[in-house]
Amino acid sequence: MTQAELRLCSLLLQEHFGEIVEKVGNSLLRTGPRPLRLLVGDTGLLPDQVKKALCVLIQHNLVRYEAQPRGFVEYEARSERILRILRYPRYIYTAKTLYGDPGELLVEELLLHGHLPMSCAVARVADRLTETMEDGKTMDYTEVSSTFVRLADTHFIQRCPTAPENPQSTKGPQAPAPALAIAEKDMYLVPQLNLVGKGKRRRSCDEEEEGEHKAKRKKQEGGSSETPPDDGIYWQVNQERFHQHFRDQALVSAVASRMDQTSSEVVRTMLRMSEVTTASGASHTQPLSSNEIFRSLPAGYNIGKQVLDQYLALLADDPLEFVGKSGDSGGGTYTVSILSSWAPPSPFPHPSLITLLLHRFGSRCARIFRLLLRKKHLEQKQVEDFAMIPAKEAKDMLYRMLSENLVSLQEIPKTPDHAPSRTFYLYTVNVMAAARMLLHRCYKSVANLMERRQHEMRENKRLLEKSQRVEAILASMQATGAEAAQLHEVEEMITGPERQQLENLKRNVNKMDASENQVDETIFVLESFIESTMKRL
């Protein structure tokens, strides 16, 4: 794990879970798997604090544990899951795009709490949606439940592994930690619940106090709240399924830019038909016959069967291998080659690398880089001639890119003594090494953005607190029906320069948030490219 990744993981843990959890997580990231005793000694925290921090990290699936043969439990941080916290806004936005407001809030609640039972998640989302509705309107539980079922059917959420109810071996010493597991057939099985009810609005302070007193009295009298029907069945967000959706979207866009819109719609249809049956790490989708694809095309695309076969043949013959032909039955069976599309000679990382070159070294370096991508291997003289750049400038640019690991130099000797006068020196682009370098820079960029945002918030802490107090006073006065003159008087507690400073702060923070999301999109493309390349080797 690089220093840039470690720094970014620490910042993410601190921002989302606080200093204690960040200390425990950072210790595990630096030292690897450790038992509780060593964690307490390394962090200098109390054992109870370390235990609670581990509970939080395990609940959010950021730490895994394993019982060792010698009788103790080791805890290990999952750095790849911690880095995915950056992608949470994208998961939520995707759920909103596909399933509307209920889908957005369901995914948000599951990400916020790590995992939740269905009944609890539905009730929370119904309450939140009711808060945003007009007076007199409420959100019904059945509508939120149907969205929950659709999310499970399309595998965007899944059940959490559970401890076995009846341990196989009752003899011998009990294991120090339960082994969690779940059958694949049960992973997306939604329990049959009869959730009847409507969302509730937030009560006033007096009503909340009265409700708390009633709950305390009930507890003292020995009454207990009713156990939910799905007690023990917890759900979590299936991040791999979201990543599969992002890769599918990128693949459709790549086909559209390389060929045309109809070709991309054919690929989109194939991906949609096999989105649930294809595993997230599969190299290609399930085989689909030409007849099945034709029947599943959207109604707006009035293309004949013969035209579809021509499009499929063109896609199968393309050098980038977006689509592969796997048989001749049913008019020909075709698959979308997911692994081949992302592994070299995949075009996905090229735009990010060329953008980096444009900003750091200028358009001429980008021209040389594109030339090397196309021609594979070139001598310095050939680079000068093809790129039409003077020899001195071309040499300087090639050496600068070589020092940044954007291009590499390959020696091909004519004789065994490797004499420079009898050796060819060929420049080439090692896309894998360049992608790793750019990924490292992306991690550093996101960490810098987060630190800058935290610095801005610290510098303007007093002003932000004052603004929050004024907003709270205004809200309470509006609720009691105060006059406009009184409201205006409270608003003037924040002066003109302070208001301008707040607007500048808000604009800067929004820019940094948007930049983090954009950098994370580049990180996802580079990670997918590197992962696919490693699988193909």
C-alpha cells in the first residue's frame, strides 16, 4: 500500500467516523492483521474504545476478522473498501437515476448505517420522504417496499452473511469468533413482509420528551417493544453491482463514440439482458442469440433482423473486441467481452493520460504520446519526422515523459556487447505503468482536496456557527408566526461582508466536492483497467 493511499484512507476514516476510529483503522492499515491486544498497545486507546471502533468498522465492512488456530482473533483493514467511501455519492446518484427518490434514500441509509433490516430501512425512508411532502400527505410503506424489492431483484443490494443457527460441532471448545456465511441462492431473497403504515413527521421537542417518558415508563413496567418480523436479516449495498453498472455505461459510451448510436444501443440491450445473470468479475456476459437480442431491442429502434445481424458482425470483427461470437445457433450467439474491452488495447485510460500530458507538458507532448500509442515502437528520429517537431524539442519532450514514467525506452542490440552505436533505442508507451502512475497522482489529488476543504472549514468555523445559530432562530420564529420586520432584524445579524465570505466559502467547498467526484471517476476507470489487465495476464 502506497503512502498516498494510506494518507487518503486516514482522511476518509477521520471525516466519516472520527478520530478514534481513524486511529484504529490507521494502525491496521500500517501494520497489517493484528489481534486486539496489540491494537490497544499500538493506538494507546482504552480497550473499550478500540472494541467500539472495531465494531463500527466491521459494521461498515471496512475491517474483516478471522479466528486463528491458536485461539485468538486477528483483525485486518480492507483498504479497497475504505477508498470506495469516495464513491458513495455516485452510488446514491445512480440509485436516484434508476429508482427515483425512494431508491436514493434506501441506498443512502444502507451506506450510512453499514447494514439495516428491511423493515427498519423502509420505515426510515418513508419518514424522510414524508418530511419533504406537503402537509397532509404521507409516504406509504408499500411504495418504499416495492423499490426495495426492485433493488434486490437487480442485485444492487444484498443480504449480509450471518452466523449459522445450529453449529455443526457442539463438541470441543467454542470458536472465539463466528464464521459468517450465506448461500448464494439466499443472497437476494427478500423476506415476505407485510409492512403496513405511513411515514411520520418529526415531532416537536415537547412531544419528543413526552414520548421518551412514556417509553421509559413502559420499560420500567416490564413491557418490551415488538420484535420486527425480519429480525436478524440485514441488508447491505452491493458495491460490485454498482461497479458493473458503471463499466457497462462506459462500454456503451465507448461503442457509441467508435461506431454509432445504434451499435451502442445493441450493446446496451445485450448488457441489460444479462446484467443479473453475469457475475461482477466475469470475463464476458452470458451467450445471447441474435433472435433474443432482436426481440429485446427498444421499441423506438425500428431496425430489421438483417440489419441487426450486420451490426453484430461489425461489432464482432472490431479489433477492440467489444462483442465476441460464441456460436451459430439461433441466428448466431454473441457475448459482450467485458475483460477484453477493459484490458489492452483498451482505449479507456488514454483520454486521462492525454489530458495529464496536455496540462503538464503541452500539446506537442500529447501529440508524441498519441503517435507512440498508434505506432507502438519508434526511434527518436522517427518521432521527430512523424510528429513534425524539431529534433532538440522532440528529444527534450521524450526525456521529460521518460522521467515521469509516461513512456519507456526499449533497447534492441545488434551485437551481444550492447554497444550504443550498434543498438536500436525504441520509445514505447507502457500503458500499465502510466496508468499506475496516474492512479497514484489521483490519490494524492483527492487527499489534497480533502485537506484543503477541512482547512477552509476550520478557518471559517466561527462564521459558520454564527450562520447556523441565525438560521435556527429564523426557523423557530417562522414556526411561531413572527412578523417580517422581526425576521429581517434577525437576518441583519450577519453583516454584508460576512454574507459575502459565506458565499465564497460555499462556492469553494462545492468546487472541491465536485473535483473529488470527477477525480474518483478517473480512479474508477484506471482501477478497472489495471484489474482487467492483471486478470488477463
